[in-house]
Amino acid sequence: MSNIYKALQERILVLDGAMGTMLQQYKFTEADFRGERFKNYPTSLQGNNDLLSITQPQAIKEVHAKYFEAGADIVETNTFSGTTIAMADYQMEDLVYELNFQSAKIAREVADEFTAKEPQKPRFVAGSIGPTNKTASMSPDVNDPGFRAVTFNDLRIAYKQQVEALLDGGVDLLLVETVFDTLNAKAALFAIEEVKEERKINVPIMLSGTITDASGRTLSGQTAEAFLISVSHIPLLSVGFNCALGANLLQPHLEAISNKTDFAISAHPNAGLPNAFGEYDETPEEMGEQIEEYLKKNLINIIGGCCGTTPEHIRVIANIAQKYKPRKVLELID
């Protein structure tokens, strides 16, 4: 794990791109999602991408390998929805440990293969921890503003289970990402701290919020700076933003936090904004040009891609990142 602290001092690290975008290219059917094991499962399973770590592990392995080949230093596990809260949509709460463990194991195997080939460029696995499909800060019912669909404790328990499985599967660090509600993120961070204490380990934590629209705020109403302040009590490896916006629209929010923290700064924006069909049209070159502005302004330490990005996007970004020095951070403590 300490290698990542060293690598961050030496260069800008490259995170992978979108898992979902890549999996769509396989055009998996309901039968493919089910595989043999879930052939007679009572609910529809198409769209449950996390399940593919069990039913189509080869595809997940291929996606990780493509991103490493394109120049990524870090890949994220296929576990964005890997909590009992999110898996309730598929009645698969009981599978959460296995889904996270298998996803981490697959990513770990691929990372180790690439590190063995290029020991001078160690590859890392980040356990992806998504926001769930519920929010602890706001009511989903306009007629009952005091109602909450989930409690802090519900989230803490769910996240703890996910974190334990990811660590057992061999991740190097944990990435709490696409944070639209800081209270959800705090439950995840609390759960991680609990596991660290119980296991007497230290694990690097990346935290990535999402600015949902032109208001420049998260869904629960925080500005970029307020988000940073409200999570700075936790010893983080990095803090940053991902999803919702393209690289150019994300830049002001990175500028807002970059000179206000000693943490490393991360960004993995979308390939622009979606078109009328929900597809992303920004080419790797267009995205690379915008991201180069981050590097010229010395805003970031970790860069990757979110929705709509592919290995081609990551290749262009990695080539650009090589030309720049990382933003200075205080000596990171392992």
C-alpha cells in the first residue's frame, strides 16, 4: 500500500475510465447476466453490472486489462452498487459479500499481472464504493420533508459489509465516489474507520464528490469548498470530483478546493455532457485538451474518466499526464 504514497509524489496517477460504458459494448442479454447459476432467479437481472463479476468474470477482467494497457495506474473494482441497499433492487442482498470479494479478486489478479510485467510502474486496485440509490439528507417524498428512506446507521452497516469484502478480496485503497449526499459519504467513512480500527490496519481512502448541475453544488446542497471542509476531519489520501459534468465544467470546482487542502486532488469527469440519447460524444482528443488545462494550472494529482470514457480516452489522458509534474502535496503519511 505504501507504494501509492511514493507514486503520488513522483507523478500524476491515472485512474481508469467507465466500467458501464465498456460493458455496454458486450451487449449482454438477460441470459448472460443470469448465467447458469441464476438461471431461474425470480427477478430481472439485466443491468446489474456488479453481478457480472460472478457470471461474466472474463469480461470484467478484459475491461481492467484494457485500462491498464492504456496507461492506468489504478483500476476501480466493479462494485459501484455493491451494498445491500442498492442490491435490494434485484433481491440480491445476500450476495453482497461475494460480489465485492470476487470483483476485488479479479481486479487484483489483473493488477498483479501488469505489475509483474512492469515493476517500475506498480498497478493499484481501488475498491469502488458508490453512493447507493438512497439519500440520508433529503426526503424522497415532497409531501413529507421529514421522511428519510435510509438512516445513517443503515448506511454504516451496509458500507461496512462492503468494505470488509473489498479488503478481503485484496484492494489497495478504497474509493468512496460519486458522492451526491455528504451524509451518505460520512457513513461510508465512519464504516471504513471502524474496519481500520478493528483490523488494526491503515488503508488509503480516496473521496470523490459529484457536482450535479450548473448550480455548482452537490445534490444535498454543498458547494465544492463546503464539501471539502465537511470531510477534512478524516485522513484522506485524496479528495476530488467525478461524474455529472465534463472536464471543462468541472475545472472551477477543482480550482475551488485545490489550494485549500493538503490532500491529493483527484478528478474523473465524464466525456462531456450526454446527448439527447444519453450517449457521450466527446472524443479522447477533446477531453484530453480540456484536462490539459488542469495540468497547466497544477490542480490535480490523480486523473481518470467517468461516464462515456473508454481506454482510448484514458490513453490520451495518460500521455498528457506524463508531461506534467503532480500538484505538490505535503509529505503523505503511510
